[in-house]
Amino acid sequence: MSIQVFGLPVSRGVAIGRAVLVASSRVDVAHYFVEPERAEAEIARLRQARDVVAAELTTLKRELPTDAPGELAALLDVHLMLLHDETLADATKHWIEERHYNAEWAVSAQTEVLARQFDEMEDEYLRERKADIEQVAERLLGVLAKAQPLPLAAGARDFAGEDPLVLVANDIAPADMLQFKGSVFTGFVTDVGGRTSHTAIVARSLDIPAVVGAREASRLVRQDDWLIIDGDAGVVVVNPSPIVLEEYRFRQRQSALERARLDRLRHMPSVTLDGQAVELLANIELPGDAAAALAAGAVGVGLFRSEFLFMNRNGELPNEDEQFEAYRSAVEGMHGMPVTIRTVDIGADKPLDRLTVHELRHEHALNPALGLRAIRWSLSEPAMFRQQIRAILRASAYGKVRMLIPMVAHLAEARHTQEAVARAKQQLTEAGVPFNDIEVGAMVEIPAAAVSLPQLLRYFDFVSVGTNDLIQYTLAIDRADESVAHLYDPWHPAVLRLIADVIATANAAGKHVSVCGEMAGDVAFAELLLAMGLRSYSMHPAQLSSIKQRILRADSTRLAVALRATLASDDPAAEWRRVLGGTTII
Ligand code: PEP
Ligand code: MG
């Protein structure tokens, strides 16, 4: 039976493929295909892992203290039995032989199938056996993770089974999402998350269709179901009828044509009809993304989210040299174009992994979005902060670098940042390490920063508006919480007024201002931001051509005239649509 699940559209386009259900705790399991002729070797890997787990369980049982409760030995027997049970052992082999999954992926896929079957059992005792299956699977995955994977043959990652695959999970952490760059999945669905949650942002940067906040999706979808992910409408169609499937295949072809058409704009200068040059920059998460930025026609990086270097580190933060190499690689990758490196913005929905949190004794805050995030955390770890500043300064010897400070709210934060920069420069100078002078800018993403911008500008060379957080903090809406996603409203008059004021104030002060939040890459706001006086946008590389198309067709002078009425309107979105109908060439 075909059903539809509704969520939030976060990454455009249509994906059609078979569902791969992954438990949130297992998202970081390696997912790759093995070529058919290597299936036997992969099954042997699985068998070896199974033998190791069996030996572990047997030893555990043998070494149980004599006074241990009898249930413990019985439980270990159950685990041993499950390990060899054909529903786990044979069926896992099936995923390797038939679907060409690697061993870890096969174990996790079959565990999902079994967990679902247990969930549906009437008998409570049997339902609880699900935990046993999961524990056995965790042991197997643990052993496989330590064992050497089969060396990937050239092109193995590209080798796909017959059907395209889409990933369905309750949640995917932003750092885990990153590992899917260039992976086998052609679309994503998650149960939780808001439109500007970092998981959604990373999904968008992968430029494949995605729907988040689909609440029940991972419960309703079964392993291997056929899914359509409509990333434009936020709809997931499970087991579509042939007619619906054909309709979506048609839309897929249409959007491929549209993309090819937009691609032709890539290397055109972005200038409005009335001759205003507009700078289009890229947001990147990893140094390797510089290539996509260049290919998309970006004239620099407006936001390098350095925090992704700090995630999934198993208790160890990147040291100065490692960071320097990453920044240098991004800078060199941009061939002389400016790269804006944002200092680490850890916290809220971008947590450090548990081990690192423990090492740093940086326990989870009660209210993480309002807690020790971003510059607050950096200033509370002065040695770590100076290390990062030195790494950024060192990279400036290889190209044009700017440093951007996230979540500034207090003037004291500006002063302490300046002191940290001065100290880092002094250390490098004393050590004879080359660097260039760099501009230091502030993210305007807390309403306090927007309102006190004239004072802040005395301390900073430029500003970048983080609309994702600015909306979150202005409207008191958790951007990662799908249950309040309908209240997360970029069109709210208070939000628009703040953005317009920031752009006007910075322009009047002669300071460079750009917008690097998701609004910059959203075509619905392209002309509005232009009317506000914005001349620098930073977005995912994949969004660049669509925004450029809007810029090329816009008359900024005429748009600016209509701005005041829109800002004063009770329904700015409707008022602006009316304006666009009359002032742009469509
Ligand atoms: C923002 O808040 O708009 C922004 C660009 O930063 P991030 O999304 O990483 O919080
Ligand atoms: Mg932010």
C-alpha cells in the first residue's frame, strides 16, 4: 500500500530509491558496496567477526563469578544462540550477496529488519528480545570496526547495486551527515530536525533531495521499501503507484534540465540590471569543499564552518598544525580568492562527541542553544582559542584570509577577541612564523548584536549576518525542533527589520556586510536582500546559480523603492510577492 509522510523540505529535487533504514546510533557505520566477485571475501570477514564475538561471549560466560545471578549465564546463552540464528546470520549474508552491501552495513540493515519484527510482537517478553538482538549486533559491529576492512578497489564506491538508495533515520548528527558526501545515497529522510538545523544544512550542502522533521518516517518505512523523496514539497511517498512514480520520474528529468540550464550561468559576473555588482560566496564545511565552490562560480568563501574539524574526534581536538593544514588547503583551493574562516562554533545542535566533552569537562548544558556556544566557548578555553587563531593567521601566508567570530553579543567579547588575536600574532612573530594581517569580522546572529551594531562596528572590520540563529533568537524558536518549525519564520517583520537595519548600518559605516545564513541561498529572499542594500551573499555552492539568475534579472533601484512598504506591512511575504510581480523581469 502506498502512503505519504509529510516533513520539511530542506534540499531541492526528487530522489527515487529503495529505503535503507539506519538506527541513529548506527549512522556512522561504514556504508559502501562490494563488487560481486568480492562478496565471498566479505562474507568471510563477517564470519570471522562472528567467531570473535562467539569466543568473547563464551569467555564471558566461563569467567562469570560463581555468585553471579543465574539469569546472566542464560542471557549470554541467548546472545550466543542469536549470533548463530539464521534470521541474523543467513539473512545478513543475503544483504552482501544480493545487494552488495559491505559487512557492517549488512549487519545494521538486518538488525533494523529484526528490530521492527520484534516491535510488532504481541508478547511483551518476546518484544524485549529486541534489545538482545541489538546488543549482539553492536558486538559484531564493534569487532568489524576493529578488523581491517577489505581494501576498496578503485571505483568501488561508485559501484552501485541495481537500485538507487535513499537513507531513512530517526536523526543524523551533522558530523555524521558529512560522511555521506559522495556516498551511495541519493536522498535522505529524518524524523527530527528543523529547516535550518545543522543536519538540514549539511544535507543541503550535499545537494541531494532531503526531507527532515518527517516525524514517523523511520517507523512507517521498511527496509527496502521504494521511496520518493520530494525535497521541494517535503513529502515522502512510500511504495508509490506506477502512475505516481512516472510523474516523479518526469519531474526528475525536468529538474535535471533546469539545473543544466542554470549551470550555464556559473562563470557569468553577477550584476543587476541597473549595474550593481553582487558578490556570491560559498559556505563550506570542509577544506575539500573549496573545489565545489570554485566549480559553482563562487568568488570566495564567505563562511568556512571550522567546527566540523572539531567533531567526531574521540576525545582529541585538532591541534594547531592539523588546523593550519586544513585552512591552508581551503585557502590554496580557492586560488587567491578570499576565504572567511569562522572560529569554532560548537554547541547547540553541533555538539562535540561525548568523549571530547568528557575530556574537556564541558558537560552538556541544560539549554544548549543559550549555553556555552561559539565565541563563549572559545573565550572559556583561551589556549584552544589562541591555537585556532594562530592556525588561521598562518594560513593567511598562503592567500587572502578573513576571520569571523560567531555569536558575538557583548562588547567585552569583541575586546577579548582582539586581545587573543594580538597575543597570537605576537607569539607567531616571536617564533618567526610568517602571517599576513587579516580582517576580523563578527557574525550578527544574536538580536543584541544587531541592535548594538554601531558600537560593535568599532571593533570589527566586517560583519556577516547569520540569519539562521538571528531568526532562532529573535523569535525564541529552536531551529532544530520540528515541533515549532511552523513558527520559524524568516518573513516575520521583526526579523526583516533587524536584517535591513544591520545592512543599512554597516553600509553607512563603510563596513563590508554579507549574509551567510540560509536566507542568502533561498531564492525567495534574493531580491529582498538586494533591496535592503546587500551586495554580498554566501550560500551552499549548489544554490549559487539560482541566486545569480535572480540577481541578473533584478533592478535594485526599483526594488529598493518598494522596501519600506514591505517592511511596514502586516504580511511582508504577500506584499513582496506583489512587488516582484511588478518590478522584475520574470
Ligand atoms: C547562522 O546562524 O545563520 C549561521 C550561518 O551559522 P550556523 O548556521 O552555523 O549557526
Ligand atoms: Mg549561527
